[in-house]
Amino acid sequence: MAAVEIPRDEQAFLEYVQAGGQVETTDWMPDDYRAKLIKFIEMHGNSELMGVLPEREWILRAPTLQRKLALTAKVQDEVGHAQLIYRVVEDLGKPREQCLADLVDGKAKFHNVFHYPTKTWGDVGVIAWLVDAAAIISQKALLKCSYAPYARIMKKICWEESFHILHGRDVILAMVTGTPKQFELVQEALDRWWGPLMQFHGNPIPKNEDPMYLWRIKSQGNEEARQQFLEGYVPQIRELGLEVPDPKLRRRDDGAWEYSEPNWAELKHVVTGHGPKTEERLAFRRRFLEQEQWVRDAVLAA
Amino acid sequence: MNEQALLGLADDELVLGWRDSEWTGIAPLLEEDVAFSSIAQNEIGHARAVYELIVGADGDADALALDREPEEYRCAPLVELHLLDWAHTIARRWLYEVADEIRITALKEDPDAATAGLAAKIDREEAYHRMHAEMWHERLREEPCFRQAVEELWPYALGVLPAELRGELVERVGLVEVEPIDRGGHTEELALLWEEMTMVRRSAPSGAQW
Amino acid sequence: MSEPVWEVFRKERRGAAFEHAGSVVAPDADFAEAWAREQYGRRGESVALWLVPREAIRDVEDWADEFDLKYRRVDGYSIKARLKEARERAGTAGTG
């Protein structure tokens, strides 16, 4: 049987991926597809790497040995995911050093949630439970990405993420069944994180206007992802006696969730590098990148 | 091994694991970041196992690990040092692994079966730590900053072991024996570390669940 | 800067075949091993790994199939029509 030939024509390629066709590293691909792919995947890698920073402080402060181990393992996974993701980007043609340089120079983006501060152990639970949940919804949709090397690493990523949510929920449960002060910590963290969580999946651009969907890099629209998040997690939040800080949030009879319009201006402001912690975190990264350049030179030199 | 010495071992692993976990996310290479984090987790795991041995089946290992005052910890000064540069970090890893191997080997002969058994388990896992430390030592041994770091940390490394075991350490590392910076005292860095390590735990009454 | 890429193949359990799992960038086999052990085995998800420098792999991707040599493949055989006829002749059609 002859191997499937990727058509060397943008329109035919579009039809090919929309029919479920898979693309490998050495296949022909339109320049626009390659460029969008690199940008999307790179942003994912940057997000995994930047996501480490808000969480790593709490590894050091974990209140039990078990929590310390679990949080270290969770953050380790995120670094591992960054490694998997940057390898995919490298094989597409953009070297890791360039990705990291662009990141610390503020030229590349990463997800909104990692630009915000973490203030208490309550944040640790909310992030591991709800931020990871929002991310996993997107990640599961990426299992069907037209670019096969990326779809393949998503399998490993989704498998490793499965304990993160359980860990997060466990942290939350321990606190909501603990002292009133601990319960308050969770509610207060939820109050702060709800806005960014609602913005996380992006503004509701219709699927057919989203180039990422047209190229089948994403297989799910932004609003679809958000609805999935609300459907899955609002009941779980409420059953603990926690309040979601949106008075307009409600589930309609047709199953769709209504909510207050997320602050899209805030999202844009934050992802373009103006979040409350953006500067500080990029500077921290830059410091270690520069400080340890000699190690990379010593290790990777011939 | 008496309980004080066992506590010293557990505290060494806890504090070194805590220090090593500071590299999570900022190690010089992503692949190394992942590997280094496993080492830190193993160390915390070893600490936990030794605390559990000390407190017994019904005891609270977390309380022993995290509810003491800084002066009550029995760790060696080597592990307390805040060393957020790679040359010193690897120098400490390498020196510690050599010292620890000597200590663990002796512990495997302990008359208490539970202790000897735990030492054997720890030893099997440490084999990978030693491979890792050797690998980096090979790669960095010609770098001036690394050699300098080893020399700076050498007196602290000697302090990890009791006097009767230091001879072997001297032989293996190949440096001239010097005045050790002994276990028993603490650096200023421990108080700062303790503050951060226990702040969340101390924010709730003793016995609170987390 | 192009650093050596090592392809990682992993065996999930005894009896399974090695499958391509991903890659690590490493200067030599020792580093590749130390790093692949963790990236592809820290959860006990592999019983064995093969580490192979990318340049040691020979890619093979195309075959010629100009003359439709179906006789040597299962899809080259369509027996339904003749089987039906044979059964009808033997009076065994419809008996399973």
C-alpha cells in the first residue's frame, strides 16, 4: 500500500487536516501552518515553565512531608512537560535557546494564570485543582491535534496530569473540613482566581473564525472548553459549601452556563506582559538562565 | 546507631532535600531539572522513612520533622547552606553522596534489623544519586569554579561524618584533611530556612489537618 | 547550536515491544541515561529503555507499488461471490 502523500498545496492540505489527516515532522506543510503551530506549541511550553514559578515557593512551605512530595512531583511534571513540548518546537525548527530567550525578553506569550501572585496555601489547592482542570480540558482536546508529534506528547502529558487534579482536590478537601480559618483561605483564594479562570480559555471566537481550529491544531472552540469547565467543576465547588464569586453564574435549562462577561481587556493586558507578577517572574528566570549559561556550555560543548 | 545519630541522618536528608528542591524549575537544563527533582524527592522520602522508624508505627513523623525549634535539629551545617549556584550545588551533592555512602554502609551493619533494613533500601536508591553525582563531577572537574566550590565545602563535608569515619572520606575525595565544621552547631541560614519551611504549618493550631 | 538528540524507546512491560517514546538532548550516553530514566520512568511506567543517537537512525519512508501486486496481500482476495456460488451448488447456502 502506497504511503499517504501530503498534498503540497495549501487548500488541499487544509482539506486533508480537516478530514482528520495527520502531519509528521518531515512532511510538507504550508508556511502559515508551521508558523502558527510553532507559536501555539511554544506558548504551551512557556506556560508550563512559567507555571512552575508560582508553585515552587509553596514546595518549600508545604505543611506536611506528604504534601511536599506531592507538590514537588506535580511541579516536576510541569518541567517535564516543558521539556517534551520544547523538543517538539525544536524539531519544527526553533531552537530551545531561542524560545527561552524570547520568553525572558518578553517577546513570547504564556497563559494568563501564571502572571498572578500566589498568596496562601489556599492558592496551592485552587491552582492544582481548578487551574489544572481548565488546562486539562484544553489538553485533552489537543490529543486530536493534526500535528502528530504534538498529539503524541499530549498523551503522556494527560496521563501525568491525572494525579494533579486529585492532589489539588485533596488539598482543598483537607482545608474545607479543617478549621474555619482554613475554609476561609480556600474561599478567599477562589475569589481571587475565578476571574483569571474564566478568562483562561480565551475569548469566544467562533470555531470557524479561529485559524487554530481551521488547521485542526485545536479541535475545540474556546467557548466549548469553558462550558466544559463550568459543567464539570461548578457543581464540585458548590458541593463543598464554597461560593463562586459570580452572581450571574447559572445553568440554563438547555444545559448551557450563563456567566458575567469575563474581563477580556484584563486578559489581553496580562498576556501581553503586564500581569502583576510578569516582570518579576521573567526577571527571575532571566537571572538563572544567564547565571547558569556556563553549565550548558560545559555540558553541551563537544 | 543511636537515636540522635539517626535523627542527624533524617535531618540531613530533610534539609538537603529542601535545598535541592529549590532548584525545581530553575536548573540549568530542563532534562536535569526533572532528574534533580527526583533526587530531592528521594531525599525527603528517606527522611520520612527514618523519622517513621524513630517515632514508631503510631507516631507522627510530620511532627518530628516539622514541629521542632531550629536549635533542636541535628543536621550537619553542610546541608543548611543556601547555595543557589550550580557549581556549589553539585559540589555539595557530590561530597554529600560520598560521605553518605560511608555512613549508610556502616548503618547496613546495624544490630537493629529494622534500621539495617532501612539502610539497605536507602542504599539501593542512593546508587542512582551516586551515578548522577559522579556524572556531573566528571563533567565539571576541570572547571575552576567547581574545584573552588569543592574546596570551600570540604570542611563542611567532613562535618557530616563522625570522626572515626572521616579517614575514608579523605581517601575517597583526595583532599587533605582539615578542621571540620562539625555537626552540633548551626549556620544562620538554618533559621531562615526553618522560618519558610514551617510558616504554613505554624499558621494553624497543632494537629490541624492539611 | 545543535546539540545531540537521543531518541528514547521504552518497553512498557515484559513481553511488550519497545516503542518510540520521545527524545532528550544530552551530550553523551551517561547523561542521556540519567535524564531519560527520569523523564520516561519515574512513575514506573517503563521496564526498559533503549537510547539511540538520532543520527544512528536510518529513516525509511517510501516504497514503490507501481504494478499493483495485490496477489500477495489479504486485500487482493475477494472470495465472497465465488463462495456464495459454491454453497448454492452444494446446497449448503444459508446453513452458516
